[in-house]
Amino acid sequence: MLARVLRAPLNFFDNTYVGKIVNRFSKDIVAIDENIAFPVHHTIAIVCEMTGTLILISSTNPRLLVPTVMLSLSFVGLRHIYLKTGRALRRLEASTKSPVICYLKATIEGILTIKVFRAQDLLQKEFEKHHNIYNSASYSHLACLRTFIFAVDICVSAFTAAAILQFMIFNQDLQPGDVGLVISQSLNMGWIVFYGMFQGAELETQMTSVERAVEYTDIHCETEAGLVLQDWPKLGEITYKNVSLSINNSKTNGCWQIISALFRLYETKGKILIDGVDVKTLSLGFLRSNISIIPQEPVLFKGTLRENLDPGSVYTDEEIWKAIAAVRLKKFLSSLDVAVEELETITAQKQLISLARVVLNDNKIVILDEIVEDVDTETEKLIHQIIEESFTFCTVIKIAHKLKFVMDCDKILVMDNGEIIEYGVPNILLQKEDSLFYRMVNIEDNVQY
């Protein structure tokens, strides 16, 4: 299941609540590992004990076979009704819990925005709405269980009353011990039946967790098959031919759609060529390993500095230190085996470590996704200098809102609402006073960073 989720395309994560995925790997896995084995053992033991009790009672008085058969049929009917309802309510409880987790996670992530717009009351009402729906589903499942227990008690009480009436109405030569045995076993059978039926029903309802886990083993995965070329790419020349794609995610912008198509994160129409090779014909892992990207929020993994820069243990210490020196961090580091958690790194330094990772990989295509948005002016100038020194012979794609960061590019692509508005050399676009790029530069010149 984990392998399938890790290899699932981004469409799966766009259309699936995070809470649903968390539920599969937490509550459902716990139910499979811990909550199923014991009900199986108890159900088998209780069925054997209940069968022996019914045979013992019937052998004492053959006339009790009739209420015994009726009791057994009642148990089968109650179990059928409860299982059908209980499974549905268990699914409903699990599905209503996911939005609560997802909403709480999104609220915590956006707490600053919520406070700025003073939307605490609105968010609280919406959270209470999701929580009330979950509580309703949970209470309905609990009420269904209690109703089932009450119905079982009624059936057992009716059987005990029938047994007593048999002895009172029919004049039989029975020993007092036999009568006491039947009554005591009938009363004791109430607990046996309830516990056995409960464990059996609980086993059936817990099997919904197995069903939900199996559902995730059938997730469509990305295809890894494809070509693996030697010494590719050499030039880093990228060509888009009639490329179109549709993303069901309102958070993505046009620039990210272009980049996601290059990484084959989504299914696209048309062709994307790198050095004349269609990326669809390449192995997915090979394609992505030959394209470097630095996101706006730097990503550092738990572990040593060496493991962050060279997770595949491909490069020598000399090559790693050379990359560190290229991003001006060598004077701040004494060892490659120091844990990243021990480094008192700020966002700017984390961004430089991510930049060192890209320098070390030495790919011909480098994508910089707004890497200067959250850094100070001094670090921004340093990043400009590192890019000019280390990526001279690379195809560098810059995504930025700070236009100063892209003024040295060969071509500028201006997008608005997912559409290409302008494309050309920066100096030529600046000569057109009616161009959107010209107006954006003028506005930025009047803004103090």
C-alpha cells in the first residue's frame, strides 16, 4: 500500500484529502494489525461454547429444541441486520473523520493568514460543522451497537422464559438438578450469545479497514518503463510542441503547469523534447534525475549534511566540499557528518544548501522556483552570483515575482490566469510601453523591498 501511494501520480493527491490517506496508514492499519486477530479467536471459542450449551439444554428436554431453533434463527437475523447497518455506519464514521483532520491541518498551516483577516469565528464555525457531522456518524454507530445488544438480551430472555414455561406447563419427571441446569445455562447463555455475536459482528465491521487498505493497493501508479540514455542531455535544449494539460488544483499557476509537464507529473497532450528526445519515451526516474529544481521553501532531510547533499553516495568528499565552497558555506561548516538538526540554519542558509545540492549534481537543466522570495538582499545578490558562476552552460528556468531576478535571462515568459501573455527578449519587451512586462517593471521600481 505504501509503495502504491509513493508511486501515485499527483492527480491522486489533488483529488484525495490528506486526512483520508492518514486514516489508511493509522486507524485502518491499527485495526488490521491489532483489532482483527482477537475477535477471530474469541468468535471461534464463543461459537463452540454456545453450540455446546444449546446441545446440553436440548438433551435435557427435547421439547426445548423448538425454542432453540427459533433462538438460533433470531440470532442469524439480528446479525444480518446489524452487520449490514454497522458496516455502513463504520464507513460513514471513517469518511467523516477525514475532513476534520484535513481542515484542522489546513487551519494550522494558514493560522497567520486567518489572524490577519480576523477569520477566527468563521473558521471555528466551519470546524464545528465538520466535527458535528463526525460526531453524528460516530454516535449513530454507537447507538446501532447498543440497539443490537438490547435485541440480543430480549431474545435470550424470551428463550429463558420459554424454558421455564415448558417445565411449568408440561408435567414431566425431571430432576430438580436438570431444571436448575437448564435455567442457569439459559441465563448464562445471554452473556455468551451477546459476546459471541458482538465479536463476530465486530470482526465483520473491522474488515472494512481491510477493504479500505486493499483499495489503496489498486491505485494507478506512474509508469517507470522507458529509455535510459548515455550522456544525456548534452545541451539542455527544451522544446514544447502543442503541449496541453488539465490540472484539478486551484493552487497551481501557469508556470508550475509548464514545469510539472516537464517532470511528467501529470498526463499531457503534445510533445516535450529535450535535446530532440521526447520525454514520454524516457524512464521516469532517469528523466527526473537529470533535471534539478530548487523550490521556494528549501527542503532538508533529517540526517547528516553529507546525506542531504549526496543521498545516493555517488560523489567523493572533495567534490562535495567543492560544491559547498561554490555556495560560500565552507567557512560555516567543519564536517560533512554533522547532523542538519544541529546546524543553526536560517532560511537563507537552507536555500544555499539546496543550491549546493544542485551544483553537485551538475545537471544541464536547472529550475529555480522563486528561490529569492524569502531571503535577504545580501543573500539574493549572492545567489545571483552563484548562478552566474555555476550554471553558465546550463538551461536555467527561473520562476519569480521579483523581476530583478529574471532581467538577465535570455527570454522572458509572462503568464496571466494560466495563459501566455508575452514571450521574448527582456530588452525588447521593455521597449514596448503597452506591454504587460513593461508595466510590471515600472510598478516594481516604485516598490521598496
